[in-house]
Amino acid sequence: MESKRKLTNEECREIEGLINNAITAINKEAAAPFIKRLEFMRETLTIEAPQKNIFAELVAYTKAASGQVKEKEHWISAVNQSLYKLNFFEYYGV
């Protein structure tokens, strides 16, 4: 069994970049590669709960906010809240 760990700074930067690229994509098709990479990371990163759960939530909200969608600001706000929670747990180790 693999040991659980925190996200590295490099992984955090990659996640933030992928999120930004996905939510600013012109449409869902353009956002797809960024979403797929986030989904891959969600499945393969060996991080502990609740971080793993928050990351899954973050991916779902990013997918909802990508492209041209209704209530885009609502979904971007949800993404930002999940990103804050993920960073909070990573920083404080709670």
C-alpha cells in the first residue's frame, strides 16, 4: 500500500494552471484536455482524505465551469472555494 502525502508546490501550480485553462476555454471541447489531466491526477495522486475528496470536488466544479455555461460566475466561485479548501488543508495539514 502506498503512503499518503501532501501535494508538492509543483503539483499545486500545475493544478491551478489546468483549472485556469479549463475555465477560460472557449468551449467544452477546448477544455477537455485540461479536464482529462485533472481527472487523471485525481485518480493517481496518493493524497489523503479529506484532500482527495476536496480534489474530486474541485475537478467536478472545474468541469462545470469550463466552456460557455450558464451561471459561470457561480461555478467559478465554487472552484475558487474548493481550491482554497485544498490549499488550506495542504498548508495547515488539518
